[in-house]
Amino acid sequence: MALKIGDKAPAFSLPTESEKNISLKDLKGKRIVLYFYPKDMTPGCTMEAEAFRDAKRKLSARGAVVVGVSKDSVERHQRFCEKHKLNFALISDETGEMCKAYGVWQKKSLYGKEFMGIVRTTFLIDEKGVIREIWPKVKVKGHADAVLDALKALG
């Protein structure tokens, strides 16, 4: 069943690039920009991460923390963060359980081949853990600005 606006965000507790676990409970009381992306070090994913990095100050001013999620390892996340000077946590969901819980692990196709993968999706979660906005099949250009606009609309 797909998540909808108004649903409680599924709980999670997984390691980040800092090797410390982060959980939904840890973030209670904050607005969360939770974005799922296919793979570290790829062009689209790098552009998206850099856009959130550059918007972090404005997002923080709106009470939001940014958290990225992919199936990459903690070590690969560490290299990605260092190379691109990322200033937010990246969750390592190597088993894919969190991706499945959020409904972003889906059938994709490329050059006529079908495969399972992460569909680039962002969730805006409020201080109480309720999903306030969902951006499915994100187009990277302008996405961080759209997230900021949604935060402004929440007040």
C-alpha cells in the first residue's frame, strides 16, 4: 500500500555515513526532508545532494533537517559526503527494508530492460511524524526550491 499525505511516517533506525544509527524517534520535534535516491556518485544524485547541501541553511531556518537514503554502504556514503562536502546525514539502507516501507523500491526500466530500484522520491514529515508532502519521481532541477516552498507554506 502506497503512503499518502496524512499518513504516519514508517519508523526506521539505520546507520549513517557517521556510522551512528539515526531513527525517526531521534528526529521527533523536527521537520524532516527525507529524500530517497538511487546511488551515490551518479550525476543526478550528486546534483540533488549538492542542491540540498546548498539549501541547508534556508531549510534549517524553517526547522527542517535533511536526510538522504539509498542502498549504498556506510563507506560509500562517507566518500560521497567527503567528496561533495555534504552537510546532512545519509542513511545506508543496504537491506532495502526502509525503501520498501516507504514504497520507493519499484520496478524501473532503462533501455528496454526492467529491474527493481529506488525511485527518486522525497517526503516532508512534520514534527509529529506525519507525512505532509510527497514528491514522487523527482526531477532534480529546482527540487530543493520546491521543498523550501512547501516548508514555507507549512508556516
